[in-house]
Amino acid sequence: SCSDLTIDLVTEVVPGNAAGNYTIERTFTATDDCGNASTFEQIITLTDSQAPEFDSVPADASYECDEEIVYEMAMASDNCSGASVTVVADTVFSELCMQTFTITRTFTAVDNCDNSASAVQVIEVADTTAPSLEIPADYEAECSAAHPLEAATASDNCGPVTIVLTADTVAGACAQSYVVTRTFVATDACGNSTSDAQVITIVDTQAPMFVEELPASLEVECDNVPDGAVLTAMDNCQDVSVSYSETRLDGSCPSNYTLTRTWTSSDDCGNEVTHEQIVGVSDTTSPEFTFVPADYTAECDEEHPMEMATGMDVCSDFEIGVTEVVSYDCPQGYTIERTFEAVDACGNSASAMQTITIVCLLYTSPSPRDRG
């Protein structure tokens, strides 16, 4: 409060149990011109708790049984010390064919503080040539038309092929509307298979309809965004549900954006109806101050606290800046005008002011003799 001061810093590093673990002890000593001193100690504890990261891991691979397997090594690095990588391989043979097996290679990276990470590469060795399959084409027909059920054909490069057919019928919205999915699976002796499906569709062509009044597009303030409406729909043949989705397109600032809301209803036969609502959202409301430091008057040798104002905003983050203007009445008497300005993410702003008056009441005028 009365003179200049100097600050001395003494730093000591205390090693830990590993290269990445240690402590820094910093002692600050502030001394004024009259030798009065004060000390403060800061202790910084540094630990290495972060596991190594893999820079590269061999990609999963597939080989035919007559190919040469290439074994690559993973590479890893650490933020504080070196990392060593080890690998353990596990081989599991298939019960289907002797030439089919899986190699699981587990890489483990460990740093000097025993932090570790792992990664896995899977190598599959097999007969991967599947049979070729030709199935009847999809078709769509009215319920009164003929519905031919043709057979599929298949061939394989190594041996005989077995074709298994399963059929699944899904009822539609009415008794005469349904979908038949015929799935053909061709399998060779080593279990390689090819599947494909024929879809026979018996159609219902009428789309559902929304029951409620459809929500219109609108413009709203960012703190007054309505929830999406709940819509229901009806269909001529079945009960239907309504799916809802919402996408957001950001504008010039976080609280200015556009919401696109879409309601969709479809029946079992694929008929569909949609409605779209556009909600424009904007932020035109300035932040509000919740606290502004009060004006005060203080002697020149007293403390002059410089408190910060606080505030709130209804929609977004904001920042409070402060500017100061100093006006002097005499060398020890002056006025500080502090202007606080709160600006939100969309540029809306509010301001407030604090005035601090510094006086020197202990000043004594000179006597007549001194002036003589």
C-alpha cells in the first residue's frame, strides 16, 4: 500500500515413481522497500494417467486358404513417455472345413507408468467363394392376377450346391393386400452361402390421412419455441402411426435458426402422407444484469475493490466487458467511471455503470507563515 515491491520465485521439482509423475513446488516471496515480506507456496502435481494411443493398427484381413498371411505390427505413442507394444495371437479353427480358421491378434501398448491400451486385428482364412444364385424376378400384381411361384437355380466353382427356400407372408391393410417374400439360400460344402429374395407385392393404393388440423409455419422468439404437435392419422384399411422428425438449420448466431418439422404416416402397403412445418427462431432480447457493483467513495490509501458485474440471457451464452474512464481532480483525488457491457451470442447488448470516487481528506493547507 505504500511502496514498490519485488516478487521472487523459487522452484523445486520433486521426482515421482515414474517419468511422467512428479511435483513442482513454487515459493513466491513479495518484499516491499522497508523489508516487509510475505510468502505463498504453490504445489503443482503432475501425473501420467493417460494411456498410450495407437498410431496404426493392422486392418482386419481375409485370406483364401492357399494365400500367404502377412503379419504386421501395430505402432503406438504416448503423451509423456515411450510406449512398448506386444502382441498375443489366438487361432480358432472352424468345425465346418479344415482350411477355415480365425486368427485374433491382440496388441497391448504400455507406457512407463503402466498405463495401457489394447487393439485387435482379426485375420480370417477360409474358402470364401460363394455359389452363384439366380432367382425369379420381383413383381407386383393386383390381388386378382396370377401369382406364379417359380424355382431358383444355383452353381458353385467347387462342388454341389443345396438351395433352401423359405417364404414369409406379411398381411397388408386389407385381406386382399399382402407381401410375399421368398428367400432362397444356396450353400456349398464349406458353408459359403448366397442368399437373395424375391418380393411379390399385392397392392393397396390409398394413402392415409391426417386427422387433426395441420400446424402452420411460424416465426417465434428463441425462448418461446413451441413443442412439435402430436398428429394422428387414419387409413382406409388399417390403424396407422405417425412418425416425427425435426432438423435444424443454424443461422447467423446460435439462437437464430430454422426448424423443419416433418410428420409422416404410411400403411403396410407403402402408401405414405407427409406434412412439413417451418419454425423460424430468432433472438432479439438483450441480456439482463443480475448484479452491478454499487458506486462508492474511498480514501486514496484504502482498498479500491473492482468487482465484476454478472448477468443472464434467456437464450445463449454472453460475455460482459468493462471499460474504465479516469478523471483527476487532484493528484490523489480522482473518479473512475466503469461501464459494463453484456453482449450475447446474437449481438444483443445491455450496459450499466459504476462510479468510484477516490478522495484525499487528510490533505492540509499550508499556514500563512509557510506561504510567507
